[in-house]
Amino acid sequence: MARSQLASRIERESLRWIAERVPWSTWDGTFTSGGNEANFSGLAIALAAHFPNAMQDGIASIGAQPVFYSSSEAHHSLDKSAGLLGLGRSALRRIAVNDRVQLDIAKLEAAISQDRTAGRRPFCIVATAGTTNSGAIDDIVALADVCHGHNLWLHVDGAYGAGAIFSNAHRDLVRGIERADSITIDPHKWLAMPFSAGVILTRHPGTLRSAFEVSTPYMPRFVGADPNVLDNFKISSQWSRRMNSLKFWLTLRVHGRAAYEELVDRQLCLARHFAEWVRSCEHFELAAPVGLPIVNVRVRGENESEVAAANQRVVDEVTRDGRQWISVTNVAGRSVIRVMVISYLTSERNLQQLQSALTTAAERITQKTLASSG
Ligand SMILES: Cc1ncc(COP(=O)(O)O)c(C=O)c1O
């Protein structure tokens, strides 16, 4: 079919299935290479919606510095996007998180009013549904209220956590997501697709076009062609593109949504059992609440630099033979060990193996520390 209409229609149907789960009846969207590009697209349409001349005439035509907000734990693709959109990375205001690792609403309100007083132009808030480090989900309802009050675009970076919309039982994890103006969701994260498959979706049809539409003399034109011909290049930063939707479309056609219901449920269950084990554990403690199947664990201790060193040694020991993969990261400035259940193959037995590897590593490290101080 001309202009890859079959691929475009399969992509469109896949997007509609996602939109129906949000649930949105009016929407526009496109598949991307992943969350990085989807977040870039979300910010581009937020900018174009707020400052209609910005795409054509540039940021300078706004006459003041546009700024946007996320939590300090939000993904680094926002920094990259701010630079690439010409806003400058300093346009991203990273707001501290509360003890649930969620963007702190009072601090956000204070930052918005400071920016306004200084003559800057807030245009967007990015809520994260599933932070990379902890799987924390911002309070989307509260952020939607703030956006409503200040006339700001709400983009939800649900690259990971927005997958919860495919579960009837756990959809509440991302309560309020339907109030977003745009959403990033990566089928290649919680929806178990191989790389790569990301999605940007908006409930404002036309906004993707206002950011990305161009006309080209070299695209074939067909006399009498259907005016509804789908041209993804008009709603995307991509020109040549892979058909990233096919695997997702086939998965839903073959296995159905119920398979995702089961996957989400099983992985949450595994992570919660693992967290229970940590709570009762002599060597480790939980370092953040468990929202999604990511568990942040710390070696018990008071001194931050000693705990950070111990966390690193534990991870080195556990990952040495290549049979399991966990990592060290920082959450709200504190070192944590990050354990994530992401493969649909992961079972209770794998987590029991991890528990015993963690225990052995902690015991070995404690013995070494005692030996060197004795
Ligand atoms: C919260 C979040 N947003 C965006 C991204 C970027 O996604 P991708 O790697 O698909 O470009 C990630 C990746 O880890 C992420 O965790």
C-alpha cells in the first residue's frame, strides 16, 4: 500500500488500544524509539501548545525564559530534551521529593511562584509514573490540580509505570493519568516487548502536528487520495522509521490484555514478597516504599559513606558470576541497591536465589570488616 499504510494502520490500532485503556476517546499519538524520544515529543508539544510561535520563530520569540518542572528523581531524558529544544537544561526545575519519593507539591508551588515573580514562563509539569531508581509514582491527581490552577501542560512520563493501565486490578497505581495532556509509555518496559517500542500519546489531537508537521515536495501525492492517509512523519521527529508497533499489536492479538493483567499482578506480587523478606532481614533494610516491582534495599547502618561502600561490595559479590543482575544507585541522595523484577521469566525461585546471594555477600562483608578491625 502506498506510504506504508498497512504499517500505519497497525500502528494506529495499537495506539487506539492504549488510548482506550487510559481511557481517552479523542487522542493522537505515534510510536517512538523509546521513552527518551517520547519525552522529547511530549515536551515539544507542550511547548508548541503554550507558545504557538515557538516552533517557527524559536524560543527567543517568547520574550522570556520558558521553564518546566519535574521531581529530582525524574529521568535524564528531560535534561537532554530541554537542551535540544533550545530551552537550555537550566529550564528544567528539578523539585525535591518527599519521603514517598514523590515530587513535593508544596515545594513545586513555591518554585512556580518564584519563577513567575522573576518573569519566567512556566509551561509544563512532568509527573513520573515509575521512577527509574525506585519505581516511585508521583501524585498525578495533585499535579493535575496544580496544572489546572496554573494553566500548565501535564506530561506523564509513564515509560515504565503507565503499563499499569493494562491491569484492571492495579490501574489505581496511576490514578489520575487520564488527566494528563500527554503520556509517555514504553511497551519495551513493563509490557514485555523487546527493544524498541516507545509511545507518545496526547489527548489533544492536532498538537503533535503543530510541533512536527512539515511539507515536503518529494513525498508522493496521489490524485484523489484519501485525505485521511496516515503520514507519521507529520506527527513525529522521525522520518525513516521502524515498525515498532507490530510486536505489540501481535502480542495483544495473540495473548490479549489478560496476559498483561497476569504479568503485572505476578511481578507486583514477587516484588512485595521480596520486600517482606527485606523487612525481616538482619543485614538489609528497605530504602523506599515499594510501588512498582522495583525494591530499593540498603545494608543496615548509620554512616552514609560506610553504607554506600557496603552496598557496592554486596552488588559486586552478587553480580560477579553473571547469574543475577542488580545495581547500586542513589535515591534522594542516599545509596541504595536496586532490585527490579522486569522479565516475564522471573519466578519466586529466582528471587529466593537472590535472597541467598545477598545474605552470603552481606555475611562475607561483615566478616571481612570484623577481621580488618580486629
Ligand atoms: C522513567 C523513564 N523515562 C524515560 C526513560 C527512557 O526510556 P528509553 O530507554 O526507552 O529511551 C526511562 C528509561 O529507563 C525511564 O526509566
